[in-house]
Amino acid sequence: MSRLLLVVLASLPVLAFGAAVTCRYGDRTLRPGQSHVFEQNCARHNCTCSPGVAGSDMCKSTMIGCRESSGGRCYKAGEAATVTGASGPMHCVCQQESGGSFTFANCRTETCRDSRTGEAKKKGQQVTTVSGGVTYICTCAGVDGFQNCRTDEAVRNEGRCLDAASGSYVEVGAPATTERDGAVLHCTCGGTNAYGSCRSPLCRDVSGSDKKAGEKVTVENGGVMFVCDCAGLEGYRNCLSKEQFDNAGKCKDIEGRYVDRGQRYRVRYGGVRYECTCDGDNRGKECSAL
Ligand SMILES: *[C@@H]1O[C@H](CO)[C@@H](O)[C@H](O)[C@H]1NC(C)=O
């Protein structure tokens, strides 16, 4: 406040006592009782010409914003400002207190403190921080804190893949397991946690349930249902269309109907129609041309 008063005193009226009593503010001449209102140094000053009253007592001053001491700029309430604090530049917001005064609030440093070296890092620089006991290597984002944080361990193992099964990192080209949608997949490391050629030890059934190796699994492929043996990491084996599977041991006749073993059915072979006895799995016997 002392600084403010000094400036006001400097622009004080020259009180002229005599026949015509007037007050002067720069090039303005006021008669007693007249006021001069002006804004200076983040305050509004209302100076009333009052003969006999000396100095700053003539003026009433009210703050109108936050004053940044180094730049001398005045910030209105709600306005963001860069303020020079003891530890360097800070990002603050000018705030009006309930009493009417103005202060810089919500100040955050524009730099990041490196937890390892204690050094202040600028926005965009690499910085180390500790959170929950884990050391992270991040990019300093200034007032926004830390960005692109990766664990110290992840940075040291750049270019490699974390193998979920062993919890250790493996080189490019080596087998690496990873978890996806709750399932463990067996993949090949393709660099920095990139997993390629992934296979699952489980087979996914059309019903949504997982089947283990050796179990029957129904899958859809190209709009056709197939029944296969789940071969685990090898995929699917011995696939039959669902129709073939459901009609195993039967014979399909010319009209597309299935007949049981031992029954007579019609079949076309080499352009000639025959009637045969179904001997199982579309094999006929005792055939006679029709
Ligand atoms: C300045 O102060 C005088 C005397 O107190 C008052 O009459 C006048 O309204 C004030 N002017 C402003 C703009 O506040």
C-alpha cells in the first residue's frame, strides 16, 4: 500500500490559497467540492478538492484488480496471470476477496521439479516424478503437471515387450504373453509392447464361452457354422460343417435329405442316378442304376 500512496502523492493537486481557491490535477483545475476520478496502479482514485485538507486525505482509493509487482500490469478478477514468485514464474488467477481486496490465487508453478535431482524443468523437458512409490519418467507440461508418464522400468526396456506370464521384458521376436479382454494370448514381441501373431490357448465358441484344447467348439466362418476340435494354440482342427456334424453317419440323397444307415437312398454319380443302401457317411452300397 505504501507504494500506492507514493504514486498518488506524486500527482497531488497544488492547493492554491488566495482569492480564488482551486486545486490542480495536471492540466485540470478543480473548484472546491469538485472531484477528479482516475485509475492508476490497479486502483481507482477519487480526489475531491477540499481546501484546507492536505495530501492523500483528499483522495479515496479502492483497488480494482491484482497488481503484478515486476511488470506493473493490473489484472481484473478472474484473469490469468504469470507472476514471478520466489521459486520462479507461477501461473495464477486474480481473485477478489470477500473484503474487496484482490490477490493472486490458485498459483501453480510453470516448471516441474525433478524428484531425482531436485532441478526445475521447463515445459517439454523430461522430468522424473514419484507417485505412489513408483518412479515415473514424464514430460513436464508446465502448469498442467506431468504428461506422457511411463515407469522408469518401461523406459529402460524401450523397444522390448513385457511378458505378462513372467513379468519380465523380452526382446523383439521372442515369445511374449499378454492379456486382452481377460484372456492370456501367446504372441510374438514386435517392439515396445507391440504384440503380433497372437494365439489363444482357448477356443472361442459361438455361444461366447471358451473351450479348452480337445473340446468340441462351434465356430462361424463365412456365414457357415462349423464344429471343430479345439487345438489350443494350434487353433481349430477336424472342422465339419454343422450340417455334416449333425448328420454324421448318415447319407444325403438327391433332394438333400439325410437318411440313416441301412436305408435306401438316391444318389447321382457321374451323371447317372443310382439307388443305394446307406452304408454311413455318404457311402452307398448295393447300388442299382435308375
Ligand atoms: C467522488 O467522491 C465524492 C465525494 O465523496 C462523491 O460525491 C462522488 O460521487 C465520487 N465520485 C465517484 C465517481 O465515485
